[in-house]
Amino acid sequence: MLQYISTKMEKIMHISKIEIERLWGKYHIEWHLNPDVNILAGINGSGKSTILNIIAGILTGGNFVGEVDNWIDEVKISFNDNKMLYFSSHRKTILSEVIKIHRISTFEQPIKTQSATQKHLEKIKTDLDIQIFELQRSYLSYQINLGKQVEQVFSENVPIDIKKKREEIYGKKELFTQTINQFFAQTGKTIESDNSNEIVFRQNDKILTPYQLSSGEKQVLLILLSALIQDNKPYILIMDEPEISLHIDWQEQLIQVIRSLNENVQVILATHSPALVMKGWMDKVTEMEEITRQE
């Protein structure tokens, strides 16, 4: 059974707590989350990835729901302003989305099955490629929305500071471009747009598609692009070991850059990397043993 309980009408912004009964038949989990950044740490096999999958599975449904049913008896997800979502594995129901959520898979694995569309795109070879392909569509919509915001400003016929307004509308997109160029500077790649306004890269005199990037470059593009296209709206970004394939300098900057592109994102991640947390995020780390009790 899946129930969504609300005591107020305020907009859902973030998850405040998750409780899992009988994880793998023997553990109770109670995790209080921060509204901004949450870093789950622990030894291999302690359940970090499973908890992330449960959160994503219940909030979005899809492929994760069937797996969740085999892992737990029930889950309670509490949101800000006393809203709560209750899930029981005894009845299979999928929640209609209450907040934008994006679960990023950071592992470069060959595609096992392809949709009809993907079969015609030889450039898509891996799971990261699929995620980038889907984000390119959302990126086009994001750019159209920015254009509409500009049109609305000029249609109002009121005195404005054009430079300031432009920075307000396009500032995050320009920050995204600057950050990607900074990260990719050592390999001489710079981000551009092709004739269809999709992202491509220039390296010397060559134009590269995102699918021609290295695994680490694809990964950082995927993470930062997902943060950008939400246009500063509240959403939940879930990542399992985002340090995979990332240079240590990128790891150290990753959380701060995500937050600078969208200060309303709630980051929930599992990691083994000290580099991710050493630059000001130590107080956001929760150890699995701190939230786990054996029943």
C-alpha cells in the first residue's frame, strides 16, 4: 500500500527523514536528512546503495519498484512541512511524482537492451550515453524556457537593467559552461552548441559529441547538466559513488559546483571517497552504523 499524507499545503522541497522496516528481513533504518547535502558512508555491503535504490524506487516507480518489494516490509518517507509518504510491500502501487527526482547511475556499462529509438543511434553504446541523450532533450527545453523568460521581460514594457536581468536569466547556464570548460581545460576541450542547440565539444579543430568523451568527462557532464536544467527549482539528486572515474580535483569541487548551479537541490549520495567530503562537507556525513538497528 502506498499512501501520501499531508498536514499542510506547503510545497514539498526535500526529504527530512526515511524509515525502513525489516531491511533484508532484519534491520531497521532511521535516517534524518539535511535539506541540502547528505552523504552516506559505510563498508561495502552495509546497505548504502540499497537505501538509495529504495528512495528512488518509491518516489519514481519504474524498474526499482519490483526490487524494493523484495528488500523491505515498509518504508516511511517524511518531507518538509510534516508531509509523509508510506509504502508497504504487501501492495504494489506507484506514487505519482511529488517532487522532481533524478537518480544518476555513474557506472559506464554497455547497454543490455535498446529501445527502438536507441537502435538507430550508433553513438549510444553505454548507460551513461543513454542518460546524456535523455538530458540533451531536457536541455533543449531548458533553453527554450530561458528564451521565453527573456520575451516576457521585454513584453512588460517597464524600465529594467538589461545587463542585470540577462545575468539573472542566463547566469546559471554561463556558470555551467565556465565550469565544464575549467574541468576540461587540461585536455583542451571547450563546450559549444551545434546547429540544433545540442551540446558538443571543440578540441583543436575537431568537434566531438558528448558520447566521444571519456567516462569521467561524461559523468561530470551528466551530473552538472542534471543540476542546471532544473532551473533552480527544488529537486532531489541521488548519486551512488559519484567519484567513480572522476579526477580527485573534480571530486573535491563536485558538491559545491552542484549547489552553485541549483541552491534548491537536495543531494543524497553514497561514497567511499574522502575527497568528496573534505572540502567543507564533513558535517553532512552519516555512517551506516549510526542509522541501523538490528531487529
